[in-house]
Amino acid sequence: MNADQPAKKLRDISFSVLDLASIVEGGTVSAAFKNTVDLAQHVEKWNYNRFWVAEHHSMPGIASSATSVLIGYVAGRTEKIRVGSGGIMLPNHAPLVIAEQFGTLEAMYPGRIDLGLGRAPGSDQYTAMALRGDVRNNGQDFPEQLAQLRSYLDADSKHNRVRAIPGEGQDIPIWLLGSSGFSAALSAQLGLPFSFASHFSPENTQPALARYRNNFQPSDVLDKPYVMVGVNVFAADTTEEAQRIATSYQQQFLNLIRNTPGQMAPPVDTMEGIWTEYEKAIVMKQLNASIVGNPKEVEEQLQTFLDETQADEMIINSAIYDHNARLRSYEIIAEVTGMK
């Protein structure tokens, strides 16, 4: 942080929501979508800035695979909150298709649609091959795909033989998402806003943010860097309850490293006996940036995270089994940050 700049406070920045439309044990996909919309309607009232859903495939506990469709569902049942992708995995799609889909969404919900883009498969290698048709397609041509997508959205694309209709000439904000330095560097080069996945790649946060800020080139989109960071938050009225509701996400991550993904499990009083010491170390390393606690503890931890990152915005992921507990977690965040 520049010594001449005043320290940022929580009330100085925006807060947003990342949702994966989690399918809980004993639940259904329809119920997951209903909960996603209900959450979006609540956080809109609590003055959150945007509501993003993320593309994942072949995961029994995540229902947001048809990301563009879900964005339309959420946007159609809210009024003002920005709705977008956190993100669309561009190598899984033809850029023309994404330009048309988001052009359609922007025409339906003008001024409310964000297009966040990533290059990971959002799945395992077998599913990636099913999506991409070539196991060698590992996202290495992401910069070229991004340039193609942006060209379809450009007003001058009306002179091209291939056109995105809807899409061309529409002002759809494009974000690059990353968990390493690749997208940080590309965002900086192109002068685009950058969102970093601190919620599952905490050890890469500072290097990636430094790379983005130090190499940023002003553009028609931005004249200075704009950083959003992801963070897991499990807030409750007591520390004990916050620690308990966080165990569902710990179990979900544990199943991923065991290569046994499943639906979101209910919380437990303790993880001891569920994971080994080795597995515990892996899970806690990946999730060590998670914020867990009562309102005062959450406020203090969010401020510490802001001090460390100097982010312009935070996007909150709260993967909580019980829907009412999840609503309460986001409400507590809204209260301690001054949104509500």
C-alpha cells in the first residue's frame, strides 16, 4: 500500500456474492435454484453489489453448470443487483456463443450483467475432454479466445462476416478471474478488472495482486487497477455456531481431495474422526483464508483481509448447508460492513 493513501475501511469498498447453487444432501436441483434466487433477493435488499454464479461440471453438489441460463433466472427475479458469471470457463465454449448468450442477457436486463471469464475446465479431465473435444486444449489459447469474444462485442463487428446478434455494440463489463499469475498479467496488459480466487488459492493472492497492479496498463475500460478478491465467510451469532456451519464446506473440500465429490453434507460438531491428520492439513491449507466467527470476529477478520489486500471489492462465498443459516451469514456481513 502506498504510504500516502489512507487505509481502507470496510465501509469504503463494495461487497458481492459468489453462489454455486449448492445441492445439499436430501435436496434437489430445483430446491437449489429456489434457494439461489431467495439468496439473491435478500442480498439485493442488503445492498450487495453483484451476484455471481460459477460454471462447474460433473459435480453432484453444484447445479450452476448452465451458467448463462441461471444468470437469466436470477436476473429475472431481482430488480437492481448486478448478476453475472464468476466465471464462464471460456475454453469450454465458442466465443461467438458466449457473446450471443451475454448479449441476450444484457438486452433483457440492461446495465445489470457482468461477464467474468476463466480458463480452467471447471471439472475433471474426462469432463473437460467431453466439453472441449480435445484433451490437449488446456486453455493455452485463452488470450486469443478472449480477443475473439471482445471483437464480437465491439460495435465495429457489424462490418464482419460473422456477427454476434445480440451482442455487438453492447457494453458488457468483462472481468478476468484467476487463481495464479496468468490472468493477473493478462488483465493488467488489457486494462481489465481482475478478480482473484483467494477463497481457494490463498497462498497466491499477494503475488497475483502485485503482478496485476505493477503491470497495469490504462485502457478504455479502466484508468487504474480494480481488484476484487474472493473470500469464504461463515458468520453466525456465536463463534461455536460459525465453526459448526463451516464444517459442511470442509467436508465438501475433503471429498474433492479424495476424488469423491458429492452433495453438500450437513454440519457436524467436529471433523475429528472424519479426516486424517494429513487430510486436515491439506484442507486447512487451502481454506486458511476463510473467515469464521461471530459478528465482531467477522468484522475484525474482514478488516485484516482488507488491510492485507487493499481490495476494491470482496466477493463472498458462504457454502452453508442450512439455507436460513446462509442467509444469516450474509446478513451479518451486511451489518458489520455498514451495508444494512
